[in-house]
Amino acid sequence: MYALGMKVLSYKDAAYARFVKKLDRRATPGGAGKKIEDIVASIIADVQKRGNAAVLEYTQKFDGLKLTNKSLFVSKAEIEEAYATVDEDVKKAVAISKRNIHAFAKRSMRKDWKAKNPEGVEVGERFTPYDRVGVYVPGGKAPLVSTALMTAAFGQAAGVPQILAASPAGPDGKLNPALLYALVESGATEIIKVGGAQAIAAMALGTKSIAPVEKIFGPGNVFVVEAKRQLVGAVSIDLLPGPSEVLIVADKSANAKFIAADMLAQAEHGGDSVVGFATNSKQLLTQVEKEIQKQASTLSREKYLRDVLKKGTFCLLTKNLQEAVDICNAFAPEHLSLVVENEDKWLGKIRTAGAIYVGPLAAVAVGDFLAGPSHTLPTGGSGKSFSGLRADQFQRRASIVRMDQKALKKSLPTVETFARIEGLDAHGRSVSIRVE
């Protein structure tokens, strides 16, 4: 039988309250640990000093891949090869996902506006896309084609003219063809074959051949996240998305097979992924445990599942549904699956979650791959302070102020009052001189 090793606690257990208290998370700077912080800081400093040479050395050191200044970038020939080899069903899937992403993005982008305040001053906002952004797509055990779409395609929809993508190449020195195809279709204008902190540093600071970007998007491992954190100021970032996580809140109406399947889908990410389940139904909890055991043994990535189920999975039997919702708001999960009766009532009580999947048929995997909203979302408790990647994050904002003589005169008394209070007589004079 499949050995689960999951943490299962009831509100009646002595350890329950202590465990639930730990779920009240808040992301804090320095969470990576001093050792990782120091490693990342040294990589950033080295890339800043030596540019391409440092990037190439770290790529060989960490990924075992020897690149040159020329092979650092994906070539036109590699792109043509990818387009020729990618199956038509993959191309169709990419097209469907991109269509939905663009439709969602267009609705969520901020629009220019203007109006007049009571003094008659015309005020407004103008939104323009960044000129050049970077997107990071992790490497690892599987080609994250969907992540390429869920980052770059939002920039494409926002009208960003230059999108630099970074993703570590395989042992053959090439990117996965499907991943490469998705990046190009999503608007990537340049692609470098490196990952890790050195890729983030190169995008943020620039090198001899890599022009710096204005903002960096995308998830990554602890080194990538830490590099983004340390480089804030030199560059803007989207958020600090780390290892993937899901929390399922359900009552007796839920289908145990569906819940188990969603939990295993999350565990499939491996690594430091987090899988949570909270319910007020003892019967459902028991059924879910059995279903996980039954379904897990049939899946191809059982090795990764086993590790996550043992180390990163918890199942809680709560006193009532309100307690489960309270746990959710404290935990601030990346993905929340809400499977309850009276969905709208309980949805209204959810305050902190990156993405909310409502109802028994709302599979998280659909959101991950093609629904439209980005799957690049806040993790580790950062959902209390950040929201997920959106199209408007690819836009700059500028406020607009315009006035005529009448508006200026009407504004003068208030300006002079503030100038007097703050001792800034030149401020007041800069207005009064215009109405003399």
C-alpha cells in the first residue's frame, strides 16, 4: 500500500491548536536564511562586476552547462527548429491558453481617464506599457510551458515591445521545444538560456550583451526569489512567488475523489510544495485519505508525490466551517479551492488568497493552464500583502494635471495656506505669480 505519512489533525487533538497557530503566516524579508542571502548577494555583485563572464561561469557551476557569449541567447535556427518539431496539438493548446489570457488581460488593464476637481483643475491618469521587461521561467523536472504563457503573454497583451525571457537550458544546451515555442508565441523578443540568481542579476543589471530590463516577472526557487528581493530598487518586480501551494476548504457536500485528485495534482510539483485540506466533515476527511492512497499509486510521479505528502501536506478536521475559513485567511494560500454549500456566502468571507476556485468542478489545473488569470501568485503568506500577476503590472502610471487661469485662481488661497504652514513661501509664490 502507498505510504502516505500525511499530517492529519482533529480540533480535539492536543497538537491541533499549536499547528493551526503556525499556519498564520506572513512573508518576511530574509526568510531564505543567511547562507542563501550571502550566496545570492555574492552572485549579484559578481555579475555586476564581470557581466557575461560571471553569468557563464555560474551556469556551468550550477547547471553543468558550458555556454559561450554566442550560445547564451536562443538562436533563430533554434526557434525555427522548435516551430517545426512541436506537435500541432501543443500549438493548439498554446493558442487557446493565450487567447484566454489576452481576453482576461484586456479586461483588467487600467485605462486612461481625466476629470475636473471642484477648483476646475483637470486631473487624470495615463497608463503606458513598460519598454522592456524580463520574465523568468524555471527549469527543473518538467518544461513549464504554461508559466511561459502566464507571464510573457500578459506583457504581450499590455503592449510591452521588448520581452526578455530567461530559462535554464537542458544538458544539450537547448530549451524544450514546446517551452521555446510558447515563449515566442507569448511575445518574447530575446531568450537567454540561463537560470538562477545569475539570470535575475543579468536581467536587472545588464551585461555587455544583455540589456537591462525595467521590471522582472515570474516564479522560481529560493535563489531566484532572493535575487529578486535583493535587486528591488535596481529593478521593479512583480511579487515573490516561491514554492507552489493549495488549500482546499470543503464541507460534507464535496466529492472526496475530486479533492484527492486536486491534492495530488499539487503534490506533483514536488520540492517544497504545500498541500492543505480543511473540513468540518470527519466522514469526508476519511474518504479523502483513502482516495489519496488509492489514486497516488496510479500516477507517474509517485516519487515526488510521496515526498510532498510526507513533508508538506496537512489535513485538518475543524470544529466548523467558519474555523476552516479563518485558517484560510491566516494561511493566505496561493490557490484556494472552496467546495461548500452556499458558495457565495462563504466566498464573501475569504479575504486572503491568490486565486479562488469555487465549486466542485473548478479544477485548479484549468486555472494553471488556460482559464485566463495568471498562475503566478503570492506564496508563503505573502498573499496578505500582494496579489497575483496581472496585466496592469506591465503598465506604468503617470498622473496628469492641467489648469486654466480660473482654476489657478481658485486654487491659490489653499496653496498659500499650505505654503504658510509648511514655511515654503516659494511654493505659494510660484502660484501667485501666475495670477498677478
